[in-house]
Amino acid sequence: MPKTPATKAHHSPPKPPPSCQRTDMLCLMYTIEEAARKVADRLPEGVKLSDKIQRHGDWVLFNPYGRPNMCGVHPQDFNLRTGEMPRRGTALDMFPDWIWTTEAESLAEAIAKERSAHTDTE
């Protein structure tokens, strides 16, 4: 029986994207625009993302909306550093406390600011 190589006990940290000029890993792996696309791809057909987001550290909360009482429509958080996107149900206790206390901001403005900041560093 052929031997398979042993797997490492731990994974090395993710590499920064090619667009990231920094090597200290302070760069985020995903932009808000990329995160919005990933969240939108996960939503049921006919469901759109709200034009408002909330941020908390590396986390961004997207609020989808669809027909009233549509199953599977609930806030979705995304970690810009790791790409983590936990599946959430509708129970209020499944969500982190910060989603009830942070201010909402415009998704379009957040994307524009992020693009502007990225082009300023090039």
C-alpha cells in the first residue's frame, strides 16, 4: 500500500493577495466588494443585499432582504481577514452582540472609500 504524506498539524497563515503590497499580514484578504459578492452568491434566488452594512473589526455584517417571511433571509457576517462566513439561523442568540450596537453605513460608500484607499497606496 503506498504511503501518503503526513498532514501538518496546523496550517500556515494565509498569504496576502497579490494586490496587497504589505508583507506584515495587516492587509485584509477580502475587500468589502468581494465579501458582498460572496454573501450575495449564498443567498436564495430573489434575495438582494441591503445598501447598508455594519462593521466591527475585521467583520462586516450584510443585511439581505426579500419577500416578507422568506425562509433563509437573515443577516450574514463575513470576516474580511479570514473569509469566515458562519451560517446563521434566525434565532437572535445566534448573532454576536455587536450587530445590535454598531452604526450602519452605506455599502456603496464603503466600497468607494476602500477603492480610494487602495489606489492611494499604489
